[in-house]
Amino acid sequence: MKAAWIMCAALCAGALAFAQDRDFLTPDEVDQVREAQEPNDRLLLYVQFARQRMDLLQQYLAKEKPGRSIFIHNTLEDYSQIIEAIDSVSDDALLHHRPVHKGMTAVISAEKDFLAQLNKIQDSEPKDFDRYKFVLTQAIDTTSDSRDLAMQDTSKRGAALTAEDAKEKKERDAMMPSKEVADRKKDADAQDAPKKKVPSLYRPGEKPPDQPQ
């Protein structure tokens, strides 16, 4: 019996170590995100992925099997990272003045349901609760914060993001040598300046040999 417990502990430790190097999305999900170029489409995808993780979580919780706490722990971690990805997509879209209304509407509705499920798990305190209590609390906090962001006025949120971005840029510039800042500004101005027309080597009325006269 003692040997069996030692083996189980070793497997659990190995699984947790492996979990640190895991991607929170499957390769197929990564491909789907890459194909979804519009912010609304990406938000809808992430909502779908988060819902799948919640369904998986409920499946694990429904059956008391040895070692299930590892899978619950990992699923909660993946879920939280998906919610964080939702916030990143919406922030980037608002910063660049891209439409997100459709996606944010789905986020607000879904996260309300996710919070209810997560709080229910917390209140029920399953037998192995201590093994994933911390990541569950993180998932609840992450979802709550994300929903608060999603419910903010998009114009005000976009303005705040723009101001924060400008502040960070100013701070970065302040840490750079003055010459490097000047060079970057010069490059930016050059890119914004209208391109000059390349002077022609032909006389008025003349055309290249491959063009009709």
C-alpha cells in the first residue's frame, strides 16, 4: 500500500511539472485563433474555448477518481489564461479603434455563467478541494475582473488605454539615450512623409519601350 502511494505521488509531481510547460490552447485551437483575424471573431472563439474548459471541469468533478485533482488544477489554469487572452484581445482592439461589440456581448453573457459555476464549485468544497483551491480562487478573480472590464463603456476604456499607452511610450523614451529617441522620431517622420515621385529619364512624350507610343 505504501509503495502504491509513493508511485501516485511521483506521478502527480511529474504531471504538475509537465503542466508548467503546457500551452493553454491545443494546436488546433491555436490554428483557429490565427485564422480569426477580426477581434470579434477571436473573442467568440475564446469564449467557446473557455466554455469547453468549463464543461471539462464539470466532467472531472462529477466522478471521484484518483488523481483527478491534477486534471482539475490544469483545466482551471488553462481556463484562466483563456480569460486573460480575452482581455488582451479586447484591449488591443479598443486601442486600435476596432469594433468589438459583438464579441464583448458574448463575453459578458458567458462570464456571468462561468462565475456562477466557479462559485458553486467553491461553495461545495469537494474532498480534494485543497489541491486546486488556489487556482480556483484565481479563476474566480480573473473572471470577475474580466467581466468588469467587459461591462465598461468602450469609449472610456479605449481612451484610458490610449492614455496608458502614450504614458508607457513616454517612459520608454525617457529611458533611452537622446540620440536613439531622435533617430526613432526621424524614422517615424520619414515613414509618415509622402513619398516623392521618382524622376523620369524620358523626355516629355516619350515612353518606355514596352509601352505603346
